[in-house]
Amino acid sequence: MDLLRSNLSRVRIPEPTNRIYKQECCVSFATPKSEGGLFIDMSTFLAFGKDCVDWNYEKTGNPVYLHIKQTKKLVPEDRPLKKPTLLAIGVDGGFDNNEPEYEEAHNIVILPSYVSLPFPSVELPEKVRLAVDAILMAEGAERKEQLALWTADKKEISAYAMSLQQIDNGVIIPRSGWKCSKCDKTENLWLNLTDGMILCGRKNWDGTGGNNHAIEHYKETGYPLAVKLGTITADLEGAGNAVFHL
Ligand SMILES: [Zn+2]
Ligand SMILES: [Zn+2]
């Protein structure tokens, strides 16, 4: 706790205009569901996976992180996994409803020695408690970008999903080994639900990420619905499908 107090100047309470990243590592594919969880830099509000947080610490010297770890809740064995009835997102019967339930644990972690303090705790300094509350309540900047990218609001996504026309072009989506159809990117890939094209995501602020091929494809074709590969894998396995035929 003394260690945390001595580093309080490196903790900021986010303001409403701050962009808060808390769903995916800024550098890699890590999320709170990854084995090492996700570390939110409590000064810049950027997110880092276990493999990248040391790098951020060395680069910025920021020592205080909110660690978010999501673990799958145990499902009673006699409860079969519900199969998706619709190839759609955010509508009844769509993939969203088949997400396994996750439990989320929070800790304050201080680098470089990874001293871990549980959150919530009344012993934490008020500044830290206020900062964590604000981070947890904020809508992740990643999600905002995603929504701004594909459509104006969630309702519109559902409307698109309801009227989604799929092209029977014989494309078979493999379970793994994905690659962008237009470049060599193998991470941050999006599957277009209309034509089955796999394309890379946005280029990030720092030049990392994809080559914008998914967005360009959307602009060219007007096919609005895509899912980020990796996010639906568990659902596909739950449905017992070896391949995913659009
Ligand atoms: Zn990472
Ligand atoms: Zn690409």
C-alpha cells in the first residue's frame, strides 16, 4: 500500500473526454479473457497484455495498472450449450446470446515487481478508487471505434442483421490459420458475414494493427456486418461446427 501511495502522482482520474482502452491490448490480440488478463495503464488509459505491459513500463515508466481478468464461469455439465439460431449479432438467437458467462476480477498491479492489491478495497487511496470506478464504468474506446466504423448505433446493427443477405459463393471459413485476403496480416482480422471475406482491421494511431482492408472492403461493397475473428471461435466450437459455411 505504501508503494502505491508513493506512486499516486502517476495515477490519473479519467475525464469524460479521455479515451479508455480496456478490451484489447494496444499491441497484440490480448484481452481480459487471455491467460494473463489485461493491464490498463492508469496514467494513459491504454491497455496491454501480459507480454506487452513490461514494454510499456520500460517505455513510459508508468508503474500503476488496473489488471482485468475474466474467467469463464463453470457451467453445470447437464446444461447443453445453446446453439445459435441466427447468424447475427446483438439480436435474439444471435451469437451474443451464446457468449459464455464470464467473471471479472480486478486488481491494482504495481510494476516492475507486480505487487498486486485487490480491488475493491477500502484501504486503497481514494484517488485510486475513483480512477478505477471511472475506468470500469467508461465505454471502451475500442467499442466506440468499432461502432463508429460499421454503423451509427447498435439498433442499426440489429436491423442490418435481420435483413442480412448472404452470398452463396462456396467460401468455407477455416477454424484457424486465418490471413487477410489482401495482405499478409494474420492478426486483427474481420470476417465479413455477407461474403465470407477475411480482411485485416484498422491501422492504429501508432502504425500498428491492420492495413484497413476490412473498412475498404465495406466501403467498396456496402456489406456492413463483420465480426472480429477470435471473438466468435468459442461459439463456433460450442455449435460443434468444423467449418463455418456462409
Ligand atoms: Zn499485448
Ligand atoms: Zn490486409
